Amino acid sequence: MLLVNNPGSWSAIYPPLEHAAWHGWTPTDLIFPFFLFIVGVTTSLSKRGTQPRHILVRGGLIVLFGLLLNAFPWWPADRWSQLRFMGVLQRIGLVYIAAAFLTRRTSVTQQVAILAALLFGYWFALTLLPVPGADMGALVLGDPSRTLAAWVDRALLGTSHIWQASRTWDPEGPLSTIPAIGSAMLGVLAGRWLAGPRPLSERIAGLASAGSLLMMAGLMWGWSFPINKNLWTSSYVLFTGGMAALALAVCLWLVDDRGWTKWTTPFAVFGVNPMLAFVGTGVMGRIIGSLWRINVDGHDVPVKQWVYDRGFASWLEPRDASLAFAVGFVLLWLLLLLPLHRRGVHLRV
């Protein structure tokens, strides 16, 4: 996520590092659902994950950090009147709370039933219900501003508090957050399976098999309810959940079964301080991208542009320069977080 969120230039990006324009998916569209899937896994494995107070405090803090990040910098007088209410961290916090409570005292059978109700209910809502001022839902799925999810975004949030790039719909809007709960619930089911008494090889094989079946089910569902990250369609939940399960199975095989651990250090450095990494890079990106400006040849330019132009774009092709800047940004934060990791300083929510 840090890599794709911080290119040197938004006009020069390799296609796999961009989100799909609407229907369909790219590797970048796998990142967010992988987050929610692993939230579900850790919720299932956490000793404190079933305590209501812990669930509410943890989820509430994640939402609060998201709102503060959206509001940064906090000093413009109109910042709060234009504050975007939803966002990545807000969705993670809300989904965590919902998934934790829905799976707190329910059996596997009940959880599967809840998951099915969420996904089928969302499918029926977006395709069968008429959208006020438009046509039947299924007829407007290809128009981002006319879907039922977009109408709910505007009705509940208002156009002043929606994603600035559209002002008519929000990719982390309220209605599309409901099926996102399913992504975390799939993680909870995976966590329960991994915590079972079976041999490791059997658990890995079962997780990989289930992931493959979910991917196939998601692709097939996509024939009638297209895979779409912005709408977080039910087919997208199954497809990305299956992909996440398969990816986790591969990691378990490499690390726990084969013992290949040396390659994991950079990922562990970010993984034990995820909130600091996400919020810190978001704040830094905004500072160097617009707030901190310097005079270059009589022109006032952001520091990011100056670094990109002089350090990368001056000798690399545009897309290579943009990618090199993003890689450098990630490596910088790896160096900043590495001392904390070595000292065992982990800022968790």
C-alpha cells in the first residue's frame, strides 16, 4: 500500500500499480481486502479479541486515526467543513468491530450463514432495488455516480464529505462497507482453521484448497455481479478472500514448513508497526507533496516534485522514475522503522 500510494508522479504509473478504473481488478486491488482478511485472522487468534471493551476501543481508535489523517493539516478554517468522513482506516475500524462481534459467540455454521446473508443481500440490493432518480440497480452498475451505493453515500455523508476525486460517490462508502465485513469474516474462518489440531501440512493444504475454490466462485459470480473494488461487490469479496487465503498458505509453507525466514525481515518491520507506518507515510506524503515548498528558479514547487525531478526524472523514463521514487519512499520508511523493530518498540492499537 505504501508503494502504490506514493509514486513519483500520478501521471506515470505501471498498470499493475494502478487500481482498475471500475469493473475488474489489478494486483493493487488485492491490497485492501488482504488487510481486512488478515484483520479477521488476527481477531480469531487474539486472546483479547473477544472482549467487547477491547473490540470497541481498538476499532474506535483506528477510526479516529483515519479521521485525523483525513483532516491533516488541521489548521485551515475550512478543513473540517470539507472533511472526508470515510477512508481506509475508518473502514478497517468499522469492519473490525462488526466482524469481531458477529463472530464472538457464533459457531462456524452460523458465521457462514451470516456471511452468505451479507453477500447475497448486498447483491440483491445493488442489482434489484431501484435507485432513486435512476433505473433498476443492475442497469446502472457501470456508472459510478448512479449506483445505489453512490446514492447512499450522498444521502448519508453529503457531497462535502465524500472522496474529493468524485464528489458523487466514495470508494469506502457506508453501503459498500457492509460486504467488506465479509472479507474480515473469511479471515476469521481461516484463523479458526489454522488454530485447529491438525498437522501443519494438512492445515496449509486445506487453506490453499479453500482459497482456490473461493477464487473460482468469485470469478464465476463475477459473470453476473462484476468484480469491483470500489463497490466491494460480493464476487470481489470471494475472489480476493480466496486469493488472500492462498497467499497466506504459501507464506505458511515457506516460513513455518520450510523454515525460509530471512526474506521476511522487511515485512516484519512494517508489520509490527502498521499504524505508525500508514499514518506516518500519509502525513509525510502530504507534507512533501503540498505543504513544504521551496523556490526553484523563481517557481514555488513542492519538495516532492523537486526530489522527483532532480533525483529520478532527470535520468530515468517517466514510469521508471515514478516507480523508483516510490521504492525509495518505502526504503526510507524501512530505515526509519528498523531501529524501533530492533528495540522491540511496537506501537499497536
